[in-house]
Amino acid sequence: MLGLEVAAGAGRLGGLGLAPPAAAAAILRGQGVGAVVDWWRLRPALSLPAYAAAQALDDLAYQWGLLRGCVRERSLRPLAVELRLMTRAS
């Protein structure tokens, strides 16, 4: 197990009140919307289903590589979110 149940409490993910199957469906819908928007904006030579599949495979390959690197280096630091606030130049 990935410890999602422990981290989020009682089988819920991220405090969103979504059980794992519902959370997976929400993630897939979000990925689908992003693929449609990018396909519309970029107008690639691929059909929408082919573009969505290619984008999903690209995202999967990136995440797999990120997680492999974390395991190899025994560090979760690459998963940390870094927020930078933009300030106005004086």
C-alpha cells in the first residue's frame, strides 16, 4: 500500500471526501479536460483520442521516472511543492 489511507484518514483522499474510486474518476476527468483544451489550443495533426492517449502516456512516463528517481535516491524531496511569490520590481 502507498499509505494513502493512513495519510488521508479512513480511506479518504486528500480530505476531499472522495473514496479512492471516485478520486480516480475525478483525476481521469481532469486529465481528459486538459487534453481537450491542449488539443484545441495546439491543433496537432493527431486526432483527439490519439492526442489524449499520447499526453497520458507522456504524463505517466514522467511520473514513473520521478518516482524511480525518488526510490533510487531514497528521498521524497523532488515531490515537495515549491511556491515562489512574484514581487514587483522597485
